[in-house]
Amino acid sequence: MAEIINMPKLSDTMTEGVVAEWHKKVGDTVKSGELLAEIETDKATLEFESFFDGVLLHIGIEKGKPAPVNSLLAIIGEKGEDISALLASAGTTDAPAEKIVEKKTDAEPAKKEEVKTEEKAPAAVTSAPKTTPAVSNTNSNGRILASPLAKKLAEEKGVDLGFISGTGEGGRITKRDVDHYVPYDAPARPAGSGSAAMIESFVDEPISQMRKTIARRLAESKFTAPHFYLTISLDMDNAIAARKSMNSQEGVKVSFNDMVIKAVAMALRKHPAINSSWLGDVIRRNSHIHIGVAVAVEDGLLVPVVRFADSKGLTQIGDEVKVLATKAKEKKLQPAEWEGNTFTISNLGMFGIEQFTAIVNPPDSCIMAIGGISQEPVVKNGQVVPGNIMKVTLSCDHRTVDGATGASFLQTFKQYMENPVMMLV
């Protein structure tokens, strides 16, 4: 009997997925546990295995196309089995994508499909003529051949028709030619030619699953959780000296970010109210301490989690963060590696940012924004001397954390960072 496979929910924030690759095609034999497809979620691309034995009878989602969770992904059954009833119950009567392609044997329909793809694909925009106009877009009197609509559109966009090659009859410029024109290093036009001095252009990029989720979750956090912000300056002289001493040991490589994670974890142990979550009807006080570390990737931001960070040493934290960051950038993180954070750290100090505020990362109550270390004049023992200052800003959800609670946590964090030996005892 044929079985329906739906788009799986592969992460806690996943609402839709994209089929990155099909490893089977319609008509192939599939065994349970065998790789069926690769699914791109909002955080990673994961391998998806078949649950059933049989023949792949139907593919419901084409490669590269997004679809909501629980929508029809595939049907597996016996060869030649009638699946029309299953397709009807799933709300579709479409044929498999592979079969649609196979039936396009007539040359004319194939040509129409090619034109349709060229009009929609972003690549068509970049394949427009780069600089000089085609000779065929002018008549014997030197006038540019263009449709009235093309002329009007070009005038609105500030585009010089002399740079556009026409694809219409006799080299005539059409609306489509103007729409697809992208200027690249256009040569200077002779003085008095009436050409526009500046040309506007743009490229629309499809929104990735990751960017959609970032937009949805952070907008929800910003507009539903009442944020407030607390900023404190840290004297990093002792931290710099301690790090230099530790890294002088063979095989040891500790970063300031590793020290921040450890200090945060130890401070959370003393201030459990910060290590909490707003769940609507209850406030969850977490006994475990899982620190999420924001990592910038190509499509946006991922937050892999260092679990039980308070019980780990600096070198262990550093090694773990390196592995997780590499997997995040390669989109190889597994759900267990990005779920379950109780507090989040976002560090932009390596980019030269001195201070910033971050949006709370649900379900956490707080997120700490780490700036870079800068040399500034400071007062010590009544004298102005050069100092190394790092500013951190704690963003708090006021539903769970009050100002005094957040301030007390920052004071404890400051003590650990300014006296790193306290983190080693």
C-alpha cells in the first residue's frame, strides 16, 4: 500500500523547507533508511531518509522549491500502484515533476518554457548587454528603434536607450529589453548627447529560509518582549595579561570570547533569574546553563549552543566553539547543536565595533552584546593612565528580568572578567 511522506519539521523554528537535492527519481526503488533527499531548513541542510520500502511513485516538491511543513513531499508504494486517491486527499492532482519534464518532447513547448524561465530567473538580468549598443537598434537616419512603451520606461528609469540592444523585429528595443538591462561600466557618452548622468539599477534576490526565520523570530521578540538595556565598561588589563600567560603554554589557545562565555556561565550560576524563559503562563527558571554563541554565516546568523558551559574549562569551551562555528558556516549543524540555549552572547568586537545592542533571542530572557577592546585614558589611584576598556550591553526581557537583577548580574560578570583567576578556582 502506498505511503505518503510529508515535509518534516526538522527544527523547532522550521515552518517551511526547501528540497536542496533529490537522491531518488520517480520509478527508483527505495529502501527504509536509504537517503531520499536533502532538506534545507532555516538553519542547516539535513539529509532525509526514507521511512518505507518500495518504489518512489510521486515527487510533490521540486528541487529548489519551498514548501510548508507537513505538505506532500513524496509517495512511496508498489510499482504501478494507483495513487490518484492519495493525491486527491493531499489536495493535489499534479503529476510528478520528473514526468512533466519527460513529456515535453515537442520542440515548440520547450522553446516557450525556455523563454518563460529567462524572464523569471535572476540570471537573465545579469546577462543583459554590458556596455555598447547593438548596431541594429538604429535606422538608416540614425534614430533609435524602440517601442513607445520602451521609450517611456527608459525615460522613467533614466536609462540611455543607446546602450541597449533590441531583441525585437529589426533590432527594435522592447519593454522587456529595458526591464532586463543592467549597466556595467557604461562608457562615457559624448558631451551634449542628452544621456543621463546617473543610472539606477537593482537586483531582487529571493529570501532564504534562514533569513525568513530570522525576520520572523526577531520581529516577534522585538515587538512582544519589552526590552531594556544595561551597559557596563570592563577594565581588561588583567584579562589581557591572563590570556597572554595561558596562551604561552604549548597547545593552549584561549580567546577573549572563551573567557566571556566562561564568565557569563559562572555569573548565571549566581543569578538564576537571568537564566530564565518567559513561557506565557509561567516563568521557567533553568538549572542548567547552555550558552548560545551567535555565529555570522552567509545567509544570516546561527546560534550554536555550548551546553553546561559553567562546568567546562576555557580550552574545552574554545575547542567546542571552533567546531560548532565551522559546522555552522558549512551548514552542517544538527538540531541538537542549535537548540536549548538559556542565554545568548553576540560578539562583534573582532569587527571593530565598540558598543551595540542586540535583540533578545527567544526563549532566552537576555542576550549580551560584546564590543571590542579599545585603549582609553582611565583614572587609577587618582592618576590618568592608559587603559584597555571593553563595553558590554545586556538586553533584557522586562517580563522576566528587572533592572536591579540585570545590574547585579553584570557586576558579578565584571568581577570575573577583571579578575580571571576567579574563573580558575
